[in-house]
Amino acid sequence: MRRHFLRLVERRPRHRVPVQTSLREIESTKIISWNLLRRTGATIHDVVGLIEAEQPDILLMQEATEEIDLLPDLIGGHYARAPLPGRIHGVACWSRQPFARPPRACTIPSGAVVKRHAQIIEYNSFSLANVHLSHGQMLNRRQLRRIAALMPAPCAILGDFNLVGPTLVPGFHDVGPKAPTHRMVDLLPIRIDRCLVDGMSCLSARVLPVFASDHRPIAVRLKPTVNSLVAASYR
């Protein structure tokens, strides 16, 4: 009987107590996503101004050119950019805290003209996907499902979705601000800059004032849920 009891004790997960302790220490994270409009939009100084004004923990950028590579020299932090194949621009991320591992580019289904990839960013308690999706309304939904399949909870997908209407990604919730973020052909206001989450709570979401680019930045404050962190600890 004693041996049976000892075997049961040895099989108990040994990381459960540290996980519960870490839950109390996890704080919310302020994330901003902004399409910079490559050469004719936001400059490096506009990006620095946004960081100084809004104080995000993480800034995700789309249509970022090599000019934005100067960001850590001007304001510190941690930075990575992934240009799209054959293009002068791509997705880029800036963070106050170090990444758990270097951000990586993940190939996604692409159209015949522009090849696309998502930037996958991992932290100790959650992961992010920074995206600039295609304009085709069936294609960009396929791209989202591909990205979602690669990301275990807790996680979030943010960026320029170029998507109108529901995202149709099982398991993910659209928690981004509901206000328009872009004007189609400078006339029709639409909401195409989005935030999807799985295993994360959104504490606040808003669209920031427009300047420099044809897209308005979106700002969200996210926090992993207790259930998603506990589930992740068993993987």
C-alpha cells in the first residue's frame, strides 16, 4: 500500500505550484498595431513619437521599410523585421522586454502577385502573430486559419487583415476596437485592422487618432487567462 502511494505521489505534476505562483505575477500587456504605409506614410520619427506618447509594451508594424530598422538605436528595446519576398517593406515588431526567442517569419498561403508571411513572436507567457494579409476575402481567411493552427493558447493575432466581416477562425475571438481604422479609396470607412485572441482576455481596446498613415493604429491591453496558462504548462 505504501509503495502504491509513493508511485502516485511521484506521478503528480511537479510544476503545478510554480505555475499557480506565476499566475499572480502575470500583468497585462499593452500592444499597438499600425500599418505605416511604407514610403509615403509614417516615418521613423512618427513611430518614435507614437511610442513616447502611448507607451506600449509591444508595437507591431506592417509595411515597415529598412528606415524603421533604426528604431532600437533611437529608443532602445528589442526589434525584428521580416521583409516580404521581393518587396521593400514587411512586418516588424518592437518590444520593451526581450523575446523568448528571435521572432520568425512563417510562410502562409499567398496570391499570385504578393508573397505573404506572418511574423511569429514568442514571450514567456504568450505568443503573437503580426500579419499583413492579402486582399482576397477567401484567401485572407485561409491565411488566418493557417496562422491560427500554428499558435497554441494563450496567443493573439494582430495586424492589417484586409478583411471585411467575420473572420471565421474557430477558437479565436475578435476583441479589437470596433471603430473604422481605414478609408477605402479615401471614402468608405472600414475596420480592417483587427485583433484575434485565444486564451487571452482583452481589458481595453481603442483606435488611436490618425496621423502620417492611411491606417489608424489600434491599441489593446491583453492578459493570458488562468485556464490557458495552466493548460499550456501541461504541454
